[in-house]
Amino acid sequence: MSKKRLDDTSKFLSYVLRHEPQAIGLQLDSEGWAGVDALIEGAARDGRQLTPELIAEVVASNDKKRFALSEDGQRIRAVQGHSSKTVSLQLAEQQPPAVLYHGTATRFMDSINENGLIPGARHHVHLSQDMTTAEAVGQRYGKVVILKIAAQDMQAQGFKFYQAENGVWLTDQVPVGFIETLL
Ligand code: HQG
């Protein structure tokens, strides 16, 4: 399978499994699961040929492990990053490391310094364990800024942290007092 085909399919799966399932007439349950057959049928209506083999290869080869298949292979979901209102992942609260990182762009900093980090269209604020990942995330939006988040201090104050299946840390918001701007 070409890398381009895998990347294109990964982008399509992110779009329908996180954001717009209705674009192809797909139903997600509250845990984000869709039937693999229904996904293939919906994609076909959109003129896109998917096969169970292609889907399995995208899931297995995905750099960020964005998707998961159910044990029986019949269902698929995105493990984080959702904006779709029908999805509400039941995530177990976890103890975060002392420090987590968030990569963003300089143009958002006035608003972040005023309002803290807020989820935007997605369900959570996304945080990384390492600065390299945070840097890559921030670069998507412009000149990058890395923010250091005092995650354990936040948790001690009652803020909840969750970890998605792929290791991405999630929280509802980060108030200004827990954010240090690094660069
Ligand atoms: C910013 C990718 C103004 C926030 C990544 C970010 C991640 C504010 C943007 C995942 C703000 C939202 C999520 C405030 C936050 N004022 N801007 N008060 N608070 N922002 O894409 O974290 O490759 O929804 O800094 O790797 O960039 O798709 O979130 O720049 O894990 O799997 O608002 O998406 O994963 O942008 O990225 P996003 P994100 P995938």
C-alpha cells in the first residue's frame, strides 16, 4: 500500500470518525464506534473505495495510533480528537506527570493569556508528555509557542486528567495560573 493512500485514508477517517460522520451517513455511538461495514458503505457513497484490509493497515501503521479496531474487528473508532456531539468518551481519570506540554501558535497567545487553554471545537484540551510532540502540534497553526503545564498542581486543585488509548493527555481546560510560556 502506498504511503499516500494510507495518509489520505487516515485523513478521511479522522474527518468522519472525529468530526462529521453524517457527511457519509455514518452513525457513531457515544464511545465513538462505527461498524466497519457501515464505514465502507458510507465511503463508497462518497466515491471512496475502502476495504477491510486497507482500514486495518491504516489502523496498524498510523504514526499517532489515532484509531482502534474492536477485538472482533467489526468496529472502528478514533481514540481522541473528537468534535462530534454524539460522542462522549468515558475516560478513566489518570494521574498525570508533574508537567505536560501544549504546542500552540503565537497568534493565539493574547487570548490564551487571558482565558487559559480551552478546547475549541474538540471535546478536550490536548496535552503531550514531550516537547517535541507539542512543537509539531503548534507548528500546524503558525509560529510555534510551547506551553508548560503544571499538571499535577492542577490535579491537586481538583482538575481531572484523562489519557486516551494512544497516550495523548486530555483535560477540560487549563487556567492561566498553571501555564508557563517556554518559547
Ligand atoms: C488553541 C492533533 C485562543 C490551541 C494534535 C490550539 C493534537 C486557544 C487551537 C490534537 C485558546 C485548537 C489537538 C484560547 C486553546 N484562545 N486559542 N483561549 N485555547 N487555543 O486542533 O491541541 O494529528 O483543536 O492552542 O496532534 O492543536 O489530528 O487542538 O492551537 O493531539 O491526530 O486553539 O490534534 O492530532 O486547535 O490539537 P485543535 P490542538 P491529530
